[in-house]
Amino acid sequence: MKIGYDAKRLFFNASGLGQYSGTLLNDLGRYFPNRQYVLFSPSTQDIKSSIYREKPYKTVFIRGFLNTQRVLGFSKKMKAEGIDIFHGLSNELPLNIHRLSIPSVVSIHDVIFKVIPQNYSPIDRWIYDFKTRYACRHARHIVAISEHTKRDLIKYYHLSPDKISVIYQTCHERFKQSPADDVIPDVAGSLPDAYFLVVGSIIPRKNLHNILAALSLIPTSKRPQIVVVGRGKPRYLKVLKDMIQKNDLESYVHFYHDITDRELPYLYRRALCSLYISNYEGFGIPIIESLFCGTPVIASNTSSMPEALGPGGVTVNPSDVAGISELLLHPPEWKDSEVNVFLKNFDSHTIANQWMHLYQRLLD
């Protein structure tokens, strides 16, 4: 079996979609090394790992991947490579896929542009909607990464439930392994002794402003420390830092913008609890990263986040500042046996098997 992938997010996106692509491809290559994985990319630059230069992977470059040359060149490349099945890893398929006899499947992560349209410009909404609609129409099958995303697809695109499967994502093996003694971040000495950890892009949807508002309600004698790991746009960062200064939170909130993937498990394991109180998510990978590291989570009770959390913590309305404040004072306890059973839903081998069975079913 030779499987083709739209891999531009793998090579050019270090956040959610890139992590999803890399984790899935690494697991497929590890558990099914006798298959061939052909990665179509727009450029030779910035290949993040040498693993994709070796068998069972092959990288094929299509110049102009993001414009009309992509449409013109893709079918020739796929035919030349002898692709048996094509997988769009990040919400889209090549715009000429319907002209080929190759069966295709697409991973849909979310349709937040439909749910919270005010967070997107009109042109971005149009582009995302066009790509999603095309992919859903022409894919032989659709995979949603959560039950909630499946419901959103049925609601907004009027799809048959039979055309959509749910296959969860997992996280990198580094979060599941015992910590390596040599992976201690340079910032380790500056971390508070006890802290809540927030991991993710620093954007309004992630709701860090309500966490800060909740923190400001707590008397200074009981106020906990918050460590924030991620990057954000200057405008929103300024809003947050103005809020921190106004509420005298400077000594309680610590930003770290340059933590590497190898260092991140160390921060999870040292945290009292992780906070993932986003307004809306297609899944919520930091939730299971934290759980695999043995750290409970306070997550939103909205969208897909309760699916990712299970018994690994508690949920709260992301708009309930007083409720968030109360949980910062009384964080959830770790439920070892229950969480370990729950995390089997995100086992790498199980998920790789689910994908390979789907590929085979589509070919049959």
C-alpha cells in the first residue's frame, strides 16, 4: 500500500495541525513499516526531522503548492508516484482530487470559523469554508478528531453520519515516557515551586484573560502562581500584560515563549495542575499531554474538551470567572487508576491500527 499525504502542515506548522501530522505519521511508520508513505510538500526548506528522508517515508515537492500550480501539478505527481490512497491531514484535499480515481480521506479538526465567525476575517471564513466544503464533498470518507467535531460537521455541512468516523489523536511519546534526567529546561531554576500551567497559543479564544480575571479575585495571601507557555500576537499580549499590571499580578504570572517540545513534559510534570479553559476546541491536545504526564487538568465544559479530559480533572464554564477562581483555590486530585484506563483511548498503536484499517476498507 502506498499512501499519499498533504504534508505542508507537517513541515511548516509547529502547533496543533503540525503536531497531529507528525505524531500520526511517526506512529504509522513505526507500527506499519512495510507500507509506503509519500509526503507531498510545497518546499524543500525547513524539513523538521531527518526521519522523513528515510524509509518508509518519501518526500515529494510540488512547487507552487499553495496556488494554481498545486492543482495542475498534483495529479501528475500522484500518478507518477503510484499512490493507492490519499489522506488530507489538515481539513483539505487537493482541488483536483475529484478528477482522479484515487480514493481519499480527510481529517477534519474543527469548524470554529462556523461556530465563532467573529474571530475570523470575511476572506478567511470564505477560504476555510470553501476548502472544508470541497473536502467533505469529494472525500471518500471523513475522519473527525472528536465526536463533537463530527456533530459540528453534520450540523453545518449536512453530512450523513455514515460518511464520518471518529478517530482520536494522540500525543508524542515523550509525554508518555519517564522523564529523562538530561531534559531539564534552562528556565527550570526560574519556575515557581508550585504553579498552574497554561500551554497553547496566546490568542483570545484560548481565554487566558478570564484566567487572569479569576486570579485577581483571590487574596494575595492565597493567590497561586501561573506559568504560561506559548506564543501570541503583540496586540493581545499587550492586553494581557496591561491587565496583569492593572491588577498587580506581575509576581504571579510568568510567560515562557521559547520552551522546546523536548522540555515541555518537564513543565507538565512539575505543575500542580494544567489549565485548558478555552472557549472552543476541536480536540485539545494539551489536555492529554498533561494527563500522560500525570498532571490533572481544569478544562472547559464546552465543545470537545470533556471528551479529551474524561476523569482526568474537572470542567468549568469558560465564562464563569468566579468558578475558575474557586478551582484555582481547590484544584482537582489525580485519579490514577481511572485516568490510566481512560488514556487507552489515545494509545498510539490503537490509533495507528484504526487508520490502517480505514485505509484498507477504502481500498477494498
